[in-house]
Amino acid sequence: MKISFIGAGNVAWHLSQALETANYDIETVYSRNPSNARALTQQLYNAQVHRGLDFLDSNSEIFFLCVSDDAMEEVIRNLSLPSGAILVHTSGSKTLNELQELVDVYLDETIRTGVFYPLQTFTKMFHVNFSEIPICLESSNLDVENLLITLAQSISDVTYAVNSEERKSIHLAAVYACNFTNHLWGIAQDLMKKNDLEFKLLEPLIKETLRKALESEDIFAVQTGPARRNDQKIIQRQIGALKNNTGYKKIYESITEDIIDKNTI
Amino acid sequence: MKISFIGAGNVAWHLSQALETANYDIETVYSRNPSNARALTQQLYNAQVHRGLDFLDSNSEIFFLCVSDDAMEEVIRNLSLPSGAILVHTSGSKTLNELQELVDVYLDETIRTGVFYPLQTFTKMFHVNFSEIPICLESSNLDVENLLITLAQSISDVTYAVNSEERKSIHLAAVYACNFTNHLWGIAQDLMKKNDLEFKLLEPLIKETLRKALESEDIFAVQTGPARRNDQKIIQRQIGALKNNTGYKKIYESITEDIIDKNTI
């Protein structure tokens, strides 16, 4: 089965290579920035750069739409797909209906839609092991759903049928669990650097915190630290130390307040 | 060498057992709550519960003060130690001077002081591998410092001489990197549970986020997600989904704002 990619960002980068490793044939890659498409095709065996969004002559059955939510409408407005094709987005936050509505508005042909959301953070330079990545699938068409299941199972051991509302909740939870924690680690690294201290010092502590959290039925219950003890002396002193950084201070206050609330209810 | 513990909380629990494993003799354990002291002595070979804070007859050379910063003054006010004893606190946020001043005010005997801060989160039920835990040491007395180094090296491969200002910075960084991230994972778990979704789904994503952060010279540079892209549609929709939880919403807004600021400067 032939597959094309629309978008050549972090998700397309990893997903196309994983599917190729599972013996699917990646036919073409399109990107608004052709040099990105070129870079990705160089990682693939036979894929060609596709210029423009006219895929009417394509032999692909499935088109993976790996563009940001913001760009989705503009891309679909200019898209032409062969009749019978399947268009699948890989976003955590866009509903299946939103995709289908754009397809209904802008595409004349009968196009079936689906969602193929790999629950992972992707960065081009970092290799990922797809087999452990949960893939969240959705389609209103049974044939498409079965096809997505087959595709997903060929690259991952963990596949889930997840509806759009559930996927939104997962995406929101992931923003806290991953994007926001990454930012907190960035702040910690910044605070250490400013005092000529190695971030590496915190590594065992971070790993142990994660281990405890992953083993906990209730992560709030294993909370430690000054906010957990409502130790106002330390809290006020730490807020004082942040007086020159309004952003860090607001984050400190909002999280501390919520931890204290959780423990005094 | 004999050692006594004042306090029987999470730090005393793990540190006393690690020192005993390294062949130090834990003589007594005091706790304001004697049943806590009892529970800890049951984990140790010969340690006795010490009732009250009069240690004048003790044979211990070192006394580990493992109480919360808030309780420190009250404990030292009632403390009697044999002349020549060494009193060491294990706190990340209390300076050596603050400890020395309390000792000067409340204790008649010549007591030397030091800091022995294991940079780790401790929970009684969770076994920790001390050998990887960085231990931050401080003393104004060379003999005490050397003794603390010997003690630290007997249980850990990673020991650092760190002054009080540096230790405060480490502690603040650790609050972000560990206490606060734990809370964010708690929120993610809560959001998943509310939608009958397993938190385990997020595990590969969390582990990958951590792996990338630990490998990054600049953690802010590997940031992903809607705030990093300043994707206001998703951001506003997610804030909307949090309208019933002011605490989560404030945290979302404060971190998102800081990520956007970092990427638009």
C-alpha cells in the first residue's frame, strides 16, 4: 500500500520512517517548505518530493496530514486528492468532525477521514522507539478504522480506539505532564546555570520523583516539598529569591497555591 | 563512631539505614512522636528510642537533626548535647549560619555544626539507592568537613562541598524540577481519571520528554506543544476546558505565558 505525507515536520519525520520500516511504501512527501520535504525523502527509500497540493495522479491510498492545527484549513482548501482516498490527521487536539467538515467544504471527491495520533513528543534529532508509543485511532468508517488499526499495529504494540473528546482530554493531560514539566525542568536548569551549578546534580532526584509518580495510584499523595508542608517561611523566601523574574514567580505561586489547596481541603 | 538521629521522618528513615549499612553505629533515635522513633529503631540493629532531648550522657559524636525547618528552633531550644558533639542538619533551605546561631543562643556547650543535605526526595515506603544521591556538605570547621566527607563517601559516590547560598539555589531549582513536576503529573493523572482514561497511556511520552531534557544543554530549546508554537486556538480551547478548575487554569496560564515569552524575546 502506498502512503503520502502532507507535511514534513517532527511527526511526519518519525512516522513515515516507522511505516517504511514496517514495509509500507512512502510515495511522496509534500511540505510548504520544499527543503524540509527534500530532507525527509533523503531518509526514505523511494519517496519523492511532491510540489504543490494536487495529488489527483497519486497512487497513494492514505494521505497523512501532519501539519499544525492552524495550517490545516489552508492546506485542505488547496488540496486535491484522488477519489476514494483516505485523509488522516495526526493531531491530538483537532476533532474528527473538524477534519471532515473541512473536507466536505473544500474537496469535491469522496474522501474518507480518520485520526492517527501517536501520543509522543517528536524532535527530528531524537530517535524514538515506536513500538512503545500508544497510537490513538478514530474513524467513523469501519473500513478506515480497520485499516488504521492494521497500520498502527504494524509499528506499535499499543493501539487504542479513542474518540475526539477523549483525545482532547489526553492532549490536555499531556500538555501538563510533558510540555509543562519540560518547561519546569528548563527553569530548574536556568536557575542552576545562573549559580554555576550543574543541572546533572538534580538528575537522581528527578528520576526518583518520576519513578514514584509512575508507581502511584494517586500522585498527589506522594507530593513532597515546602508547598506540601505549607512551610510559609521557605515559600516566602523562595518567592523573594524570584523577585527579578515575574514569569518564574507566577509559576511558583500558581503551583504552590494549588498544592496547598489540595492538602487543606 | 556512634551517631544519633533527632527526628524520624523520611530523611532520617533512609539516611540512618544507609549509614548503618556503611557500618556506622546508630545509637539512638528521638522523635517528638515516639512511635515514629520506635518504627525507625525497628529497622535498625541496636538503636534505642531516645525520650526527650537531653543527650548529655550520649556516646554519639554526631547528631543528625532531621526535622523540618519550622521545628528546628524549638528542638534546639530544648536540646542538650555532650560538649564537643557535632550537630548536622539535613535541610536544603536552612543556612549553616542559621543553625550555628540557634546553637550559640540555646546551647552552652561547644558544639560544632555542619550541613549534610542529600539531594533526593524521600518517602518511607520507597527504597532509594543512596550511592547515586548527590550529598551536599558544608561546615566552617575543617575537621567537621572532613568527617562529613568521610560519612558521605561511605554511602554515596557523589559528594559536593556546597555553600549555603548555592544550596538555596539547588533547593529552589529542585522545587521546580521535582515538587512542581510531581504536581503537574498529578493534574495529568486527575484529568485522565476524570475521563476514564489510564494515566499509563502517557508514560512513554513522559519518559521521552525526560530523556530529551536530560540530554539537552538547553531544555527550553527542546520545548514542544501548543504554547511553544503560540497556537492560540488550542490554548484558548484548553483554557476553556479548565473553566471549572481555577487552580489548574492559573497553572496553565502562568506556564503558557512564560513559554510564549521565552520564544518571542
